[in-house]
Amino acid sequence: MSSDLDVFVGNTTLIDEEVYRLWLDGHSVAEAVARRLRGGLLEREATSVAVLQSDTRDHYRTFQMLERLLHAPPRLLQQLLFQIPPERQALLVQRYYAFDEALARELLGKKLSKGTKKELDEVSARTGVGIRSCRRQFDNFKRVFKAVEELRGPLAENIQQLFLLPPSLARDYAAIVFFANSRFETGKRRLQFLSFGDFAACAQSMMAHWSQGALAPEAAEPDGDLPKSFLQDLKELKVLVTDKDLLDQHKSLVCSALRGKISVYNELEANFKALSRALVNVGGKLTHARDVRDFFVDLVEKVIEPCRSDKWSPGDLRLFLQHYTAAPRNLPGFRHQALWERYMAAISACLLRMFHD
Amino acid sequence: MPGKLKVKIVAGRHLPVMDRASDLTDAFVEVKFGNTTFKTDVYPKSLNPQWNSEWFKFEVDDEELQDEPLQITVLDHDTYSANDAIGKVYIDIDPLLYSEAATVISGWFPIYDTIHGIRGEINVVVKVDLFNDLNRFRQSSCGVKFFCTTSIPKCYRAVVIHGFVEELVVNEDPEYQWIDRIRTPRASNEARQRLISLMSGELQRKIGLKVLEMRGNAVVGYLQCFDLEGESGLVVRAIGTACTLDKLSNTSAFLPACNSPSKEMKEIPFNEDPNPNTYSSGPSTPLKNQTYSFSPSKSYSRQSSSSDTDLSLTPKTAPSPQGPRIFLFPSSPTLSCDSPHLKKSCLLLSGSSIKPLHSSHVSPVVLRKSVSFTEELLLAASGMGSGSAGKEGGPFKTLLRQQTQSALEQREFPFFTLTTFPPGFLVHVGGVVSARSVKLLDRIHNPDEPETRDAWWAEIRQEIKSHAKALGCHAVVGYSESTSICEEVCILSASGTAAVLNPRFLQDGTMEGCLEQRLSWQPGFFSIGSEKGEVDFFPQSQDSSSLLGIEEASPPGCGFCHIPYDELNMPFPAHLTYCYNCRKQKVPDVLFTTIDLPVEAIVVGKGCLIQARLCRLKKKAQAEANATSISNLLPFMEYEVHTQLMNKLKLRGMNALFGLRIQITVGENMLMGLASATGVYLAALPTPGGIQIAGKTPNDGTYEQHISHMQKKINDTIAKNKELYEINPPELPEEIIGSPIPEPRQRSRLLRSQSESSDEVTELDLSHGKKDAFVLEIDDTDAMEDVHSLLTDVPPPSGFYSCNTEIMPGINNWTPEIQMFTAVRVSRLSNINPTNQTLNKNFNDLCENLLKSLYFKLRSMVPCCLCHVNFTVALPEDELVQIAVTAVAITYDKNQALQANKAPTEKSQQRASTDNEEQLQFPLELCSDPLSSQPFSPAKEVLEGASSHTGIPAAQRATSVDYSSFADRCNSWIELIKLKAQTIRRGSIKTTTSLEKASPLAEGYLRHRSVPSGTNSTVSVVKMTPLSFLPGAKITKYLGIINMFFIRETTSLREEGGVSGFLHAFIAEVFAMVRAHVAALGGNAVVSYIMKQCVFMENPNKNQAQCLINVSGDAVVFVRESELEVLPPQPAAAAQPTGAAGDVTT
């Protein structure tokens, strides 16, 4: 005797967290049942496989119907079809939008396009995240990206509002959008040591210090784009490395301040010019989209790697950056101190975050 | 008389994209009522249009208001082609028509399309201005309140329970009209939805008229059903119990209703009108202003013609004291007074022969023959001779006769759809009575004269009534009707519980004794009455009480178990013993009923859901032959179902069934029977004996072994079940000392029954007239299967209990968490050569698996109980079985439960009281018997005053308060009849002016409105439950009945997730629409929710499916008890005085 039709509908929609997780992970009903069986549910509840199958199917149907609403979480709150207590709604949304960092790391800086979606098979293989789950997460990224792309104001707050995500998750999505927007290169081999968390932190510092919203909340441009005028202005900073006098003075100021304070003083003295050139030029190149892509590559290649090979400690780097940023204040004829500090604030934060093995 | 319906379309949201090009929609709305249509402007290019329309006003008369639904259609404007419909909202405006319910309907409604389901939402505001004053308003049936709840609604008190109302309307089914061939499925579905909506409106209006005719103001236990008879039409029928209800807290808008007619009342010449002094001063208390407050001037003519209808049911019994005290005066007065009634009905009965076609079935007997109960009736009649009629003489006697006569003519069916009653209402319960009839459907030629259908039902009801008579009962409670249709064959079924009722509720008196008080103000009548009363009833009551030796201490929890029929002329072979509780009256060994467990019943241990399941193959046949073969099968099915129930009951060590519902479903090639009930162990009934297995071939050794093995298994199961359900009844009754010794015969029988379980089978056989209950004879493999199947019922996992009644016997500490659900399964019985046995097994597995899956799904709620588990079986096609279950899971506090278990009896007592206080706010009020020392009732003195008024000798009163009051009541009852006579003669009716202060009105209103508004922030939560109450909450207001019918169809079944996906979505949509309607009425819960119909049809080859769902319930506002307490004094204070006012002034 086979059941053709088998449904269970509660006035309050039943959400089984375990089944939700299995569904989010992209398992088929059969796989989910197998996994639940392995979890020992059968013995615990003294029930039958048929019951488990029926239960799993019910939940899956519910989730499929809910998915449409989960694409626009505010609708989930307003909809009348499913009566779900608020804390459960929050859980549904949060779990739906939660992502695997390994996957996000793979996709950082990539264009969220159909082409990328087609490559998800490989990504899935590399990260061990199920392909269906990969696609869902990719779609989430894309959906959030599309939704906030054109919006003004702080990215994270917009995301939080539109998708009702918890603040930390919203900040992570903001980072993903920021990367997707600026298309930073993150896939190079020498960047492999950086985690999603590192990049997300960098993105947050960059947005915090560089975006227009950071200066004027009513800014016209979306936070995801770095303000053009700011990037243009960064060219002005080149004077620090192109003007021989300024470069020398800058070096002596920093070195005198750091003498005896850092363990790698000699190396610093030897490399200061190269370092300074790298630090300033990274900013100067940001006007060109292609150069923007290399932002992190440059930082790693030209700053982090030399420092690491010279055995700098993170404390050394912090002290150096501190004084390196502060020194131009005392440089005669340098008029861009505010711009310089704004620029260096984000760069410093990024470097400090990225400076690990 | 006109009313003005006002509708405002505010906004829409989440509309579907109708214009692919722009991904937007140009939406506008058509608002239609009757034949008038208004349109909003087009709100271009938006999925969230803000129409903010003007108020559309419809001027209509009340008949239209009652019948028609408000129809709101959302469309997409298209300049070049026809506008596309997005979907519709039907709003039943009935709740706005009585002032007590909602005042405005306002909120977001899902926009529903029969093809696409819910497509966005629309915000609508609806109001009704009634131009008429309320007095005139009463002429229509607009003001009659409807409740699905099968008990007296929680915030009301029953003043009078008038009795049975029924009506049916028929029409052609649009699906089968010729036009259906050329119109779209959508148009056809909408025509059907609209027609059914219209028909139920009409039906409700007609029932309302009947209620007004009976001078009631409400219908309780309203059950409306659709019979989709296919080609032959569409029948909408409803039954209910007409009542006069009285709101407990006078906060509602009912007050103006009372106040306004009061003016007119003065104009009415009331001879019996009490003089103002007596009136206002004392009796005061439970004075029923509302009783007749709406006696409309115009309906006098009607009243004069039918005023005796009220009494019709009543003059059967002497009034006995209310409340628990009712049990002090059991049967005997009742019987003697009953007689005239019985005599009449006897005549009536003889006229109506029971058709052999119908199988008749009276529990606890199986297949009762048409018993000769004339003797019994004669007996009763003779008793009556000595009673009232003999001595009464004169006007009283004739009046009585007139009334009974007219009662039988006009109120032919003393049926009550209620399943829970005010304490004291139910005097005795006889057993289940049921009747079925197989009919061939033919086209209904004239929809305005649905005579055949009416006649069919009348026939069945007549049969039910005669069964009840045979059980010595004058009424049937827990009454319900159902049909099962397959092609042109239709099985009509009716069942109920034969009972003897306390007449006080049936006549114009209340528990509070307002009646006698009212009467006692008229010294003239009173003096006569008192004399008669003393003569007629007093001695009897004395007799009975002395005879029975019943004192205050006697527990009231067993009265209803005592047999109402005569022991010497039992209508069926039953096994009587003395009540194990009071030791004074006879009780049967088992009791089957269709009602809920009475609150006062003393139960040992917990209850459990018991189901009997049965399949019977049937040859495919046409018309007559088909009907004949079905009706031939029915008795066997009834018998088997009954046997199964009995065996399963014994297997659980229990002795009574409540909420019994036997469903026989007819299909093409088989019949299915499903009986569900809640088994309990009633302390008053004897301990059930075990089950014995007897083999036919005793000489075969291995066989013997097998048998004894089975026997052991059964015994183990019984023992296990007893433990599981905590059935450890108190010590054997024989050891009880101090109670009257049972007469020898009885005693010996008791002893024997005890030994039976251990004794040999053969002897057992002889000693019982009902071996089917005790002994299972295994004479062939079939029987073996039966025994096996008995043992396959798996008990629910630990932490779970289940029942199909309102409250789970033995659990009283509910926590507020509830989960209502509907589960539907369709299974294919894929046997090539099905036999009854394999089918039985399949069906059994299907049900068991379904239950198992429910337990699993709800495991997070443990410890919990599934209450009101309601199974419905349908056979949509060959080999397809559809089972739908609706129930509610309620969690309970385990710790308290454990405590309670230790003292079961104590607990059950306790429960009765807590129930009264916590859930049944109404019975509490009822309990405020003037005599009982309720702290807040000044009533006691009042009544004393009243009784002194009545002139009962002080000495008599001194003997016992109850005593005098009883006499008092008797007196007043007689007076009532006198009074009636007066009333009838004069053609006027008695009214009382309203004593309530109007002040609480506004306050109460604010309070009510504030409740839902608090949750308005997002989507307000609406609880749904099939029960009549919400645990841990107090229902403060009933907003009106929800009765909705939806059709959903799809032509892309696979794309919608197959049949399961389709139905899952549809049920969720139905829930959503019910919730939205309730929320728009300002409510936060639906109680007594029921899915009455779920007809699912599929055609997988065409990728199509269609489903019809009909649901109903009562929209209510509830307040959490914890909130009530937590909220600072204000609301509490508000509640207090209103409660008090309700008690004192009503």
C-alpha cells in the first residue's frame, strides 16, 4: 500500500532545525532521510523509516514554499500563508543566508554572473560544499548584490534592512558586495593564505574609511563603490615618493622615531623607500579598474612579503605604520595630511589584518 | 429594512506581476455586493498599490445582508484586451450584523484565485450601518448568533436551551450545469464558491428565523454540511441547538438592545408583570433581563402561535435543584413526570416503523431489535397518573397535555447538538443511538421544495427518537448527522446519545432559579402552585431522597451513568450492577456515548483514543441493486465495529466510551467503517472483565497451546494498558461498608462477574448475554486475524496521550502551547485480489501509521496530548482511501500530572473545580446557585426571602435548605405553566426591564479592541483549535462564525509539486485565509475549528487536480490568564465588576 498523497499542515508551521540544515545543505529527501537515520533518530523516537520519510518530505515541501519568501525576508514577516513565530522567522532567514566561508572566499572578487555560476562545480569540489548548496549561496550573494547595488548609504545597514540579517552577517555580505563590485583579485596563489575573514575585515576598513558615506552620510554614491574623487585625490599623495626631499625627510622622521623601538630597524632603514613607494603607489593606481584588481596582490607582494622575509613582527609593523602615517604632518610643504591619514587608516588596518602566516 | 454596507479599499501588497513587459501590475478593484458593483481607480505600475478609495456604500435590505457575501475582485487593467483577474476575496459580513460581535472588519486579506492560489494581499475596511432600531431588527434573523462550539460558549450563560433546529437548501451544482462545458474552470469554480456562500447565508438566515420563532437568540453547536450529490444537485444542510444565551459580562454592546425595547415593553399589558418593588429588590439577582429583552413587538403574533414550543420539551420533568445537587434527586420524579410525553411519543413511534433497510443500532447492544418498550411506557404512564396529572386536575392538566401534544407536533425532535453541558443538565445517559439509511439520489426537481431530502432526514430522526425512547430517554444529546455519497448512492447517518435531561434548562428558567423567583413575585399564582407542588412533587422528592439516602456528601460524579431505563424491562440485554460510586442506583457494565466526558464525572486514570476500523468488499452494482447490497452490509459492519470497540475497550481495561463517532463511507467496491472514541474508566461502572479466547477445536494440542499463548498476550496487554493509563480503581466495591447492601441477586451477579475472568469460558458464555464482548471464539482464520488485529494497536509513545474529546480525561494541567494541524493521506489499496482481511489490515496500517507519524511530528511538544482527534475517511476512487485528520496537540505540565496521579479521585474532583474556574468560566457562573454559598451572591438571602414569599411553611424550610428550595422550584415550575397559560391566552409575553447599567459598555469595548491591536505590529498571531477553549486563556468575546468554502484547481500538478505539494499549499492557504478573516474581525483565535469537507480529485494523466475544502469555527478574542493577572488593577477591576454585574443583574 503506497501513499500517493501525504501532507501535514500545522497552524503554526513546524520547522525542524535538523531537516532545515539538511535541506540548506542541498541534500535530497532520500539523502536527508539516510542522514537522519544515521543520527539515531529511529531508535530514539521508536518510529519507522516510512514515518521519517513522510516527515522529511513534509518539511522539504514547506521549505520549498518558504524559499520564495526567504528571497525577500521582509515578505516573510508580512506574509499570511505561514504562521511562524518571530524568533523562528529570524532563524530561518539567518540560516538561509548563512554561508560557508570557504565558498565565499572562492567567490570573493568574482563577478556574480552566470559564468561564475557555471564554475560552481569546481568550487564545490574544492570546498567540499554540496553543489546545490553552492548554487543557493551563490544566488544569495547575487540577490543581495543586486538589491543593494544601487542603494545609497552604508552597505551593511542597507543589507541588514533589506534582508533582516544579524549585524555581523550583514557586514560579511557587505564585504562580499564590496569585493564583487570592485572585483579585487583574491585568487592568486600568493593570496591563498588570506581567509575570508581577513578580506572581510579589509573590506570593512576600506568602506569605513574611504567610502563617501564615511564622510557624509547623505552621499550620492553607493558605499560599494569607492568615491571617484577620493581615488583621484590619492594621486596627489604620490608626491611623497616622487619628491626626493619629501621621501628622505619622511624616512628620517620615521626612522628617528623608531630607532631602538623595533627589532628590525636595520631592515626598515634599508627598505624604507621601497616600502613607501609600494604603499603610496597602491593608492595611486586605484583609479584604474585593472589596477584596482591588484590592490591586495600589490600589498602582499610589495609590503607583506618583504616584511615577512625580514622577519618583522606584527608589533613592528604596527609601530612602523603608526609613525609612517603620522610623520608627514611634520613634512614641510605636504598639504594632504587629512587625505593621507584617511588613506593610510584603511591601508594600515588591512596590512595589520593580513600580516600573518 | 435597510442597512448600509460601507467598504473601503485601502491598499494591496505583493501582487503578482501581470505585465511581463514591465514586471509590474496596473491593479484596480471591483467591489460587488448583490447586484451593485463599484470600482476603484487603476493604480498603475505597482505591485503594492495604494488605492485609498472612498467609502463605497451599498444600500441593501437585511435579507441580502445575510445571504450575500461581499465580493472583492482585484484585476489588472489592460487597455487593449480584457482585464485579467488577479483574484478574489469573499467576506462574510454576518458578524457585523449582531451588535455583540465585531463592529468593523478591517485588515489584510489574501487575494485568492482558484487556479493560482493566494496572490498577494489586499487591505479592506468594511462597516455596516443598520438604520433600524434593534427592536425592529429582531424581525429578521440577523441578530441571531451562531456558534460552532458544541457547548455553551464560554462568556455566555444559557438561559434556555430550546432545542433542535435544522434546515436544508438545495440547488443545482454549477459544476454540472450545461454552461460548465463552455466556461473556464476558474469561472466554474467561482460560480460554485459563490453559490455555496449564498446558500449557506440563506440557510443560516432560515435557521435564524426558526430560532427566533422559538424565542431563542442563538444557535449553539451549529453544524453545516454540503452534500455534493453530483448530477442530482447540491445540498447544504445544517443542524444546531437553539438557545437563549445571556452574556456573562455586561460589557458588550448588547445593552442597547435590551434598553431600547424596554420602552416598548411598558406599553405591553403584562398582567403578570411583577410589581416593581419585588422586582428590583431581590430576586433581582439572576433576573434575566435578556431572556426576553428582544421580544419584538412585531413577533407577537408569531409567539402566540408558537409560544408553547418553548415549553414543548419542558413539561416533562419536575424541576430539580441545579448544579451538582441535581444528583440528589435522580430519576424518580423525572420519570413520573415524563410519562405524558412518553405516552404521546409512543403513539407517534408506533406510527413510524423502522425500515428494515436501515440498520439500527443502539449501544451498548448490538443490533437491537425493535424492542417492546410499550410496557415500560405504560409503567411510566401509570406513574404519571399518580403524579401530576392525577391530582393536578383542572387547567393544569389540560395545559400540560396541550403542551406535550403541541410539543410533539411542533418540536418533533428533542435533539441537542451539544456535547458538553452545564453541570446538572444531563441527568442520565442511556447510550448511543444511531440510524442509517441508504438512499438513491435523484435529481432535485424543484429546489424550492426540497421535500425528499427533508423527508429522508425526518425519517432518520424519527428512528433516532424512537431508539432513545426505547432506552427510556426523552432526549438525544451529542447529536450529529452525516452523509456519504458515491455516485448515486447516499448513506445518511445520524447518531447521538439518548439521555434524560434536567428540564430546567429547557424551559424558561435558569439554573439560577430566576424562574421561580420571577414567579414568586406573583402571590396569586404562587399560592396555588405551591400547594400543587407540595402535593405532586414534594413527596416524591422526599421519597427518592430518603429511599436513596442521598446526602450532600454523595458524589455527583456518577448520576449520569445511572440507567434511565427500567431494569425489569431493559431494552436490550445489559448487565446491571449497583453504581460503584454511590451504590444506590443501577449502572450498566459499559457505557457508550457521543458526548464529551461530563466535567463532574469521576474518572480513574487517563483516557485514550480507541478506534475500530473495518473494510467490507462490495460488488459493483447499479442503482437499486447497489443500494440493497449496501444496506445488507450495514448491519454487519455496525456489529463488527461495535465488537471491535468493545474488545479494544476491554483490552485497555476501561469501561466507557465518549465522543463516539462511527463513520461509514461508501465507495465503488467497498464500504469502510471507522469509529473513533475516547475510552475512559468511569469509577461508577464496574471493572471490565478480561477477554477470553476460546478455540473451537479443543482437542488439538498445538492449537491449544497457541490459544493459551494468545490469551497470555492479551492478558499482558491489558495489564500493560492499565499501567499506561494509570487505571488502578479503588478497592473493590464489595468491601465498601456503610452503603446500602446490594440486593442478593445483584450481589451474586457481581461476584460472578468477578470470577468470570478467571473461570472457564463455557461458563462465562452462559452467564453473559453478551459473549461477543468477553469471549472471542476462534473458529477460523478470520477470527484469528481479528484477534491479531486487536493486538496491533500500538500505544502512543511515552509522553503522548490522545483522545477525540475536548478534554483528555485525567489531564488537567494544560500549558498554553497548542498546535492545531490537518494531515491528509491518500493511499492506494493495491491488491489484485483484495479480501476483507487484507483490506482491513491495510486500512488498519494506514490509520496506525498516520497516528505514528503525528506522534513523531509533534515529538518536540512532549509531554502533550492530541485532543479532538478527528478522522474522516473518503473513498474518492476505486482502491483509493483518503484519510484526513484534524486535531490539536496541547502540552501539559508533567510534574503536576504526576502529583495528580497519586490521588486520582481527589484529582478528578479537583479537576471539576478547576475546570469550572479556569476554563469554563460559564459553568462557574452557573454554579453560583443562589443556595450555594458563593461569596459574591447576595442571592442566598434573596432566595430565602423569595421562598418565604412563596409561603412554604417555615418548618419545612428549616428541615433542609435544599429541600425547601426543591419544593420551591417545583412550585415555581407549576406556576410557570400557569403563567404560560396566561401568556398564551393573552398572546403577550413576559419581559423584564433591564437592570444593567450601561456604563461598562464603553469600557468593555476598549478592552476588547485593545487586545488584538496589541499584536498588530506585524502579522497578528491567530490561534486555531478544534476545542471550544484555549488552555490558560479566557475567551472574552465571540466575534461570529467563520464558515468558508474554497475550491482550488490546477492544470499544472507536477509543477506544483505533485498532489502532495498541491494539497499542502492549499491547506496552508485555507488556514491563512481563516486567520486573516479572524484577524480582520479583531480576533486572535478560532475555536471549535473543524474541516468539514476535504474533497480531493486528481487526474494525473491530464496533470490536473481539484480540491474542495469547507471549514468552520468561531472567531474569538481571548486574553491570557497570566496577562489578566499581570495587568495592573485596571483590567482586573474592570473584569470584576462586570462579572459581578453579570451575576447580579442578569
